[in-house]
Amino acid sequence: MNKYAERVFNGLVKENPTFVLMLGMCPTLAVTTSAVNGVGMGLSTTAVLIMSNMLISMLRKIIPDSVRMPAFIVVVASFVTIVDFLLEGFVPSLYASLGLYIPLIVVNCIILGRAESYASKNPVLPSVFDGIGMGLGFTVGLTCIGIVRELIGAGQIFGYQILPDSYTSIQLFGKWITLPPYEPFTIFILAPGAFFVLACLTAIQNKVRINLAKKGKEVTAAAGCGEGCASCASKGICGGHFIEAGADAAQSAGADAGKTSKPVTGGEKAPADEKEKKEEEGA
């Protein structure tokens, strides 16, 4: 995997802003009452991320460290204003739905966090792909939350009725069955529903990551990397073991050091003995 694809994968999966880093929770919980709002907010943030990362990376050697945060905010605010005007002019319905949260992109933790931690320290092209990855990860997170909330809270996805809103007859195994109208759980399009859906999706994502990590460990061990090998002193060294650096690593390192250390012979003086002799002569 090249470094550009790695930046995109990092934003989508490894450091997803919504489900892993838990950044940008204000728009995540507020605007995801529908899938359309989630996509609109996510793509708007992605556009600002890409452009601000690119410009900040280009100016990284010019902006003084003492004013870097005000400079970052000015850059981000400029692009947010452009996106705000474009939405108001071309997508007025989405602009009305998102409302105040478009200008609030200026102080979004994701935007300023990537500008400070990555774009200001790396070349232009990797910074652009970092913005793409983080923006798409944010978009995917908002869209998933919006789909679940809209489906359960209104029986729709992207405005299309999925669950029946009236008595509907369907044929199942050669028999006709009449389904009653779906009664929406309106709590899911309210604030408590946002917290509940976010918690459930985050738990599912964590479970999947843990299962994949366990499978990766088993595959690597079966391929011939013995468990507990000394090379796995820290997490992820051999790609399969997940051993925390700690007591076990210290014991392994100490054992190896004991095996490879040169013994002190009778004709050689240890450094400690020489030090003691010098101290006695000085006294």
C-alpha cells in the first residue's frame, strides 16, 4: 500500500474521525436526522479539509509558529465561506437544513486537528490525501448515523419510503401477507436517538476491529512466527502479535542481554572495580 492510499485508509478505518477519534461530535449529533443531511455535511467538511490542508501545507515554512493557529483559522474560515455561499446558491434546501452548522466548520476539531498535526508538517500531496481520507471517513460516519436514524425514526432512507406507511400486501412463500403500517420511533430523530445510534455503531465498529485483529494474529502465528518471540517487544512489530511493551518485553530483553554479555575474566577489571579503586586513591 503506497503512502497516499494509506492516508485515505487511515481516515476511513484506522482513525475514523467519528467512530475512532470521536471528533466533530457537534455536527455528528445535530445534523444526522436524515441521510441527506449527513452526506451534505460530510462532503462540505471534506471540501474544506482538502483545500485547507493543501494551502496550509504550501505555507507551512512561511507561517511563523507564534501565529500558526490564527493563521490556520483564517485559512479554514476562507474556504468555509466559499462552501457556505455555494450551498446557499446551488442547494438551498440542504443549506436550510444544515443552517448554522456550516459556518461552525471553522472551529471543527477535525479541520484544525489535521492542520496542526499533519498538514503543517508534511508535503502538499500527502496532506491532500490525508484531507480526502479524513473527510470521507467523516462523511461515512455521518451518513451511517443518518441512515439508521432516518430509517427507524421515519421509515425512510434518503427521503424514499422503505418501511410501509399504510397496510401493504406482499407475497411470501406463495401466500399473501398483509403488513400493518410502520409506526416510527420518533425518539431516533431527536437528540437522545443520536447518542444511542452513535454508541451502537461505535460498539459494532470496535467489535469488528477486535475480531479482525484476532484473526490477523492467528494467521501470522500459523505462518511460522512463533508466539512470544523476542522480536515482538512492542505492539504490532511482526504484524500479527499484539504484545504490549512491559514486563514481558523487559524480561526477554534482560535474558538476551545476559546471554550476549561478555564475562569478566580474572585478568580484566570491571568498570565498577576501577571506579572504587580511583575513589580510594583520591581519598
